[in-house]
Amino acid sequence: MVTIWTPDLSPFNGPKYLALADAIAAAIASGELVVGAKLPPQRQLADRLKVTVGTVTRAYDEGRRRGQLEARVGSGTYVKGPDQPVPIVPAGGPLALDGAMAPLGPQAQMMSEAMQSLAKDSHCLYQCLPYPQDNGLGHQRQAFLRWLNDAQGLPVSDEQLLLTCGGQHGISVTLEALCEVGDTVLCEGMSFPGIRMACERQGLKAVGLAMDSEGLVPEALEAACRQYRPRVLYLTANLQNPSCVTMPKARRQAIVALCRRFDVWVVEDDVQFVDPANKPPAFFSLAPDITVFISSFSKRYSGSLRVGFLLFDAKLRQRLLFCLRASVWTVSSWQLELVSRWLSDGQMQRLETWLSEEMRARRRLCERILGPGLLQGDASSFNCWLALPEPWRANDFARAALEMGVKLRTGEDYAIGRFAPPQGVRLSISQPASHALLEEALTAVKKLLDDGPGLSQAIL
Ligand SMILES: Cc1ncc(COP(=O)(O)O)c(C=O)c1O
């Protein structure tokens, strides 16, 4: 005999049909009725509950109105799945190439599924409610540690991990832990503006150093170490922002040797999305005792997710934890829960594979429109650096592009201190919501490259 799902209506008040609709909602929330489950035929349920068929019909109608049920013609009534996600157009205008953000693909569906599975996991819901005792819940930290070891090649102990509210938060907390007001922070001459802001805010002097085709120049670092006696070197060795250079291993080793010699901490920012196949060894792997490694999920998932992490030598833990507590007390358990589920069930890995393929396709589009070999950055990078041909100057190029409706960034936007950036622009090819919009933007860039700057204006 087939068992008919028969709810107990006694806890629910009001008219019978509403009590039944509420009972259905409660069964969905508790996981008793799962997505795709078929509800009993109306007459059978009416008989079991000793109500009229009209009452059950009204209850099912109410469930449909609430978006929880769907009627399939000739088949019956079912528990409804999530709506198909509608791709969101990122802010910044249709031809914006000025902000590095993850292209949107499976993220909304991932969020929908993770939230639904969390909604049914009452044990975890209650675990996430109070202040966490530590930095994240135990099972969340374990999920991060496993992922760092298995997928990232960064085996660390629990003592060497702190979870943060994203990469920028990691930068601020690290500087606060390592520096005193008035200290000097050395950076690549062009660097992520968030480091400039964090230094300004904390009364630190940011100094920009020379860069070449392999990244930060060791001789410039040595000279600055002698001149400024810096506390920290902040750098982005993978797909440097904005030059998109990835520093080779030998250069990293030379820089580590200098930092040891002059007693300088390395703060390694690895927030950019980088295809794992294209990563040289991290500074944190080469010199774990003097490096703080910063990363986040903003470029792996989306900037809405404020989850990141720091890796460091265990001797720094108390100081970093103190600064983290002083800034946000703790990271939201809910966000950590979503991320740790994706790390454990392979969803994050699948998303990274999708991102990598999507960016490779975008990069092929760039090569087709602009021509081969013009852009700096590996095959899956969100940003590309375009060194401008003579006689273009970067500011003129950016202005002319804007007149054609395309926003992009110049090296000047990233200059640290008085550093004189090269004449180039950064194109965030991950940003347009579709390949068609990217193509439109690139076509305008190509036209400017072909036409040249034209005649100079007379200026008195
Ligand atoms: C190099 C670098 N570090 C840090 C950040 C900030 O990361 P988050 O969004 O996780 O705070 C960015 C954002 O663009 C970045 O480019």
C-alpha cells in the first residue's frame, strides 16, 4: 500500500485551507517534502484529513501563490525547485572594462542550492546562530584547511589560518599587526589602490618601486631597503594588478633573500583569480616564516562574498587575531558556511574550472579583435595590460575611449607615491556581462589603436 503524506494540521491556526498551506510550507522547510516531491491527489488527501476537496484545492492554490508548489498538467502538484537564475548585469555601464570582477555564470545557482541545503540543516542553522567561539566554526576551519592542502598546495596548520572579511580586510589587519604609525611599506610602483588606502588610513608611508617584465626589480628593492628601513614589502606576484605580470621563481627567490637580509616582512596578495596550473611557488611556500599570505573569494566567486583568509607563521597568530577582533570582532558564520560547503563538495573547484574556460574564451575574442600578442596576462586572467603604441599617452587614450563609451584604467590610477607609470592601460575583460558587449568594447579599443591620437590640441 502506498503511504500518503498526511500532515498534522493541529499546530496551525486559521481556516483549514491556510492551515494545510502552512503545513506544506513547514514540511518543505524541514526537508520532509523535498524539491520535486509529488503531493497526494486532492481527493485522497481530503479523505485522510476529513476536509472537502475544495479545501485541498485552495491550499494547493495558496502554495502556488507562495511560489512553493507547481501544478503539472495531467500529472499533479509538485514541490517547486528554485527559479532559473537571471544573469545580472554588473554595475558600471555596458561598456565598462574598468573593474576586475568575476564573470557571472553558475554562482547564482550555487548560492540557491547552498541556501536550500542550509535551510534544511537545522543542526547547522543552530551552530551558526551564536557568536563563534573561535575564528569560524570548527568544521568550517577544517574545510578551509583541507582545501588549502588538497587543492591549493598550501598545507598549513589551524594555528596558521585566520578567516577574514575579504582581501581588503586582510590587508588592513596585516598592516596593523606588522607596522607602527610612520613605518614605510614598499610596494610595486603600480599597485592595487586598496594598499594605498590602507597605508593612508594607518599613517604609513607607501613607496612605489621599479618594475620590469618579471615584476618588482630586486635592485630597486635593495636601494629602498637601505633608504627607508621599511617594515613591510607588499606585492602581488601572480597576475600583478594592473601590469598582469607573473613573477618567475628565480625573481621571487632573489626578493626573499633581500627581505631576509634587511629584516622585512613579505605581505603576499594572491586575491586575483589565477589558473592553478599557472602558479609559480608562493612566497609563503618559499619563506613561510617571514610571509603573510592574503587571499579571498571575491575573484573566485563574486565581490558580494566578503570571505578571505590569511596564512602566516604561527608566532603572528595572536597579534593578527587581536587586530581582526578589533576591526570586525568576527567573520559571519553564515558566509563561512556557504563557502566551506562549496570547498568541501567540489562546487568551488567546478566554478574555478568554469571561470578558467570562460576567461580563455574571452581572451580568444581579444586576440581575434585586437590581434595576437598585444595583451599582457595569462590565458585566463580577468585583467589584461595593453602597452600603448607610440605616440599614444595613456590619459589621452582613456579619455578617447570614454568618448566612445568605453571605461578603462590607466597605470596612473595605480601609481604608488610619485611613481611614474608606463604608458599603458588595464582592460578588465572579465567585466562585460556578455561576449557581445566585450566585443563592442574591444572594437572601440581597436579603432583607437588603428586611428592613433590625431593632432594635438593647441593649449595656451
Ligand atoms: C590585488 C587585490 N587585492 C585585494 C583586493 C580586494 O579583495 P576583496 O574584494 O576580497 O576585498 C583586490 C580587489 O580588486 C585586488 O585587486
